Amino acid sequence: MAGRALRLRSGQASAAKTRRIGLAQLNTTVGDLAGNLQLIRRSLDEARTAGCDLVAFPELALTGYPPEDLLLSPQFVQEAAHALQHLATHTHGLLAVVGCVDRGPRGALFNAAAVFADGRLRGMYHKMRLPNYGVFDEQRYFTPGTRPLVAQWGSVRFGVNICEDIWHEDGPLLAQANAGARLIVNISSSPYHAGKLHERRQLIQRWTKRAHVHLAYVNLVGGQDELVFDGGSLIMDPRGRVLAQARSFEEELLVVDLPLGTRPSHRSSLRVRRAPVSVLRLPQQRSAPPPRAPLTSPLARALDPIEEIYQALVLGTRDYVRKNGFETVVLGLSGGIDSAVTALIAADALGCAQVVALSMPSQYSSAETQADAARLAERLGIRFWRIPIDAMLHTYLETLAPVVPHRPADVTEQNLQARIRGNVLMACSNKFGWLVLSTGNKSEVATGYCTLYGDMAGGFAVLKDVPKTLVYHLARQRNQRASRPLIPESIFTRTPTAELAPHQTDQEILPPYEVLDPILKAYIEEALSRRAITRRRFADDTVRRVISMVDRSEYKRRQGPPGIKITPRAFGKDRRMPITNRYRDGLVSSASSVQRQANGVSSGVQRLASPLLHANARRRTIRHAPNAERRTPNDNV
């Protein structure tokens, strides 16, 4: 892991009054206790070489985050405890804070921070605020801690807390500052979504100014299934100024000297109830540290919002592929924008030699899209195979002819094309051990404009949480960064089409993406009602149609591959809707309104509708829930 050192700005304390702090921004792997232990040991050695007094590691660094139901295995928890014991001998000459699990004397399991000093485990802090929303399930596994912790480190006191602890007003930070802490060390594993880095900086700035403390925030980096951790570890002073910040989406040891030798002049904003605090007394340093060279390095460059999302997708793809034992990926390259961006991300994540693209044209595939697919593959330097599917489709139709005689062509023939392509991709996966990347975007996955066992086939969905309009922005940004355009301009200007039937376009079934994507964002990410979305000047019939498509496609999403979360609310852990679900927005409430008016009841009184009205609403719901597979065919391969 490449280390960085930073020079203090003029006017800060002299070397005799500083403590050198290291933040080890690591890319751990869930369940790899031996590998994670090795990463931590290596970082301890680097911190020791850099002259650090204290080094902090991310939340649950030893087990990887989130370990999920591994925590229900007594053997896993026991082995994690043994790994923690082995770590102690590697902390000689250092103070280290390491994220781990801790089994209490009565069997309770805690999300913990172990405090090591000079080769021994000196104390343990238990996370007090356990998140249980969105992608988090910590209350399923952990018991919350009850006491804030401060450590006496010579003449300096510092507090240790964990991730969610600083996202709540009643977390331990103010109690720690009240107990004399001048530095707060927060170890985190905070997942990424667009804009999250700015949210964290604002949050940390509010705390440092209010509590008048330095705050050292170390975050995990790397991909874990659908989550990406962006790093961005930083140290902020009591005035809310960032003294040092690590790069996003990269491993790094961030080192900075902090002036902790003098007491803060005031704590005027700490008007809180006095809370009991555990005080951990650490051994005195045996001798004065040797002279240390001054530190020098700039702050990490802030990423453009689109570049930030692109880097998250690259890191998430690379880690999913590598951590699951694959080397090469294969995908369908259609000549459309989605497969083009997927191929770009895969090449940036894994290298061009590890990406294979298949062109699988049918009679409906235009010469232009086929040429664009070949041109893109050539510019990327990836392997490109052409496998026409017309003969296979003809065989399918001949085989089915006795079963479905005299039936006109419909969506069946369209979905067969998508499923043939899925079979070809999976055959390559089986034969060569490659991972199939599906290429569908969030707009398609949301509305069910995709084919089960067809374009949804695959092991990983790179663009699963990326709306169609954002796909175009990512493509433009990546083209601008290249020495020459990688994606042909014709891919940008062509009307989106699945090319499964003559003259087909996406807008035969879907609203224009410029209309669809804001409606999806309002319904999925903001959880707004139909009426609230309509008030944003969208046509009510369009909003109704989009909501209906989203609701009835849940069974498809459950069967699709995982994909990278880049929005505040992604499909999967973030949004867990039942498949069997008769509720439809507005139906019961409309029925209730009619009943209230009939009874002369004020509209402000909330009351259940009559059983008859409920039955009518259920019947209406059933009529509005046809098989979505027949209504929304698609294939992007």
C-alpha cells in the first residue's frame, strides 16, 4: 500500500507538541481473516517506518465489512478472536486502533474497536449506534455498546468511536469531548453513493467546530458484492479545516502531524448531559521519539461528480471479479450505449486482455450497430467474437411450431433472441471459466424492460444502479479523458433500440428516458407517492404507467445478478419489496376517500375503507398486474 506524508501548514505546533497520526485506508475482503491480518501487519510496519505514534484501521477491518451471517457462525467469530490475539505482537512501539468483533462474557457480540499499545491489547470500545436501515443490518448481529471510551495517552486524551456513532446527535462524541478528548478517532466502513463524500465532510465539520476537537476519520476502500467503499479518509481540525485527505477509491496510508500538546481554549458549545465515560489509561512512552523529518504532500484531488461515479463502478467491478476468483469477463457487445460503457468499465478495471466481447447479430441487427460494436472493440483492444444467432433462432421456432401452430409472432420470438444470446454467453462462461457481465441499466431493470434468462443472464450487473441518462454522461466523460474518442459518436446519436423486431425503439414501450429517469428517481430513491410525483409536472397517466411497471417487475429483479450501488437507494438490500403484493399506490386511498364522503366524515380523519371497497381495490389490482415478461421485452446484447 503506497504511503503518503503531509506537511503541516505554517503556524501549527512544533514537533515537540505534535502526535503523528496514520490512517490506514485498506481494501479488505470479507471472511479472509488471514489475508486481512496480513494487510494490517503490513500497514503497521509502514506506519512504524513513517514514525507514526498512532495508526487507525477501518471498522471491522479484521473480518471485512459487512460479514453478514458469517457472524452467526461461532467458529468464524472464534477464529476472528484468535487473529486479533496474533495481531498484538505486531504493535510494538505503536498505538493502534483496529476494527474487529468482540464476544462479551455473556455471549453478546459487539462491533468493536480494539486499542493496542506497545504489543498488548489494552482495551475495547463497543459501537453504540447500530444502523439498521438501507444496506445495514447490524442490529441482527450486534449488541449496542453502552459507554463512550476515552484513552489517556500521556498528556493527551482521545476518544474512539465507530462509523454510525457520529451520524447521530446522541452518539458518544460530545461525551468524549466533555471528558477532555482533544482528538476523536472514528473508524468507519461507510459505503459509497454519489455525493456521500460531501455529506461526510459536512458532518465531520459540524462535529469538529461544535466539540472543538480534531477528528481523524478512516474509511474502508474497495468493493464487496454490490457495495463500494470509497475511502476518502481525512483529518479535520477544530476550525473545520481539512488538514489531510486520502485519495478516493485507492488504498493509502495517510500520515499527518497533529498539534495536540495544548488544551483547547473553550468548549462553549458542549451543552450536553454528563454521561459516564470509560477511561483507558495507556502506558507512558518510554523515551522521547527520535527526530522526524517534516511531512509534505498535497490534499487529494477532488473528483468530478461523473468521474467519481465512474471510478466507483471500476473499483466495484474489479473487486467483484478478482475477489471471487475470476480473471476474465465476457459480455455481449451490441453497438448500443449500455454495452459500450460496460465494456469500457471492464477494460479499465481488469485490463483489455481480460475482456471478451461477443457480437451476436440476428436479422434485426442493423449493419450500423454491428460496425459500431466492432469499431469499439478495436479501439479498446479487447477480444471480439462474432456469433450470428439466426440459425439457432430458426431451430427454436421449428421445434416449437407443433406446440404453437398458427400463432402470430409476438414477444415470444423477441425473448427467444435474448435467451439465445444469454445461452451463448453462459456457454462461454462454462467452457472458459469467464464471468458474464450483464449490461442492463437501472431504467430497464426498474421497469422490467429486460428478459429473464436473456439479457439479465450473468454473474454481475455493472450498470444495475445507473439510470440510462447517466450512462450517456459516463460515456461522454470517459471519451473526453481518452486521447481519442473510444465510443463512436454514432452510438451516442442513435435512437435506443433492442433490435428484436423490425424498426423497434425503446420508446414504443417506455417514456423518453429524460422523462422516465426523474420519475423513477422520485418513486424509488425518494419514495414519493404517485400524487407527489405528478405535482412535479409529470402527466398522471405516465406516472401511473411507470409505477405499475416498477411494481410488477419485482420478481424479475429478485432473479437478476447483483450490481454496484451508486445511488442513495438501489435495488436489493436498499429496497426490499414483496413479490406477492396487491398494494397499488392510490387505489385503497381513493376507495377510502369515497367511503368517507359517503359517510360525511371529514377528509382529515384517517379511517379504514369498508370491506367491499377493499375487495374492489384488490380486484382492480389483480387486473392491472399482467405478466410483465409479456409486456416489457428487451435485450441489450
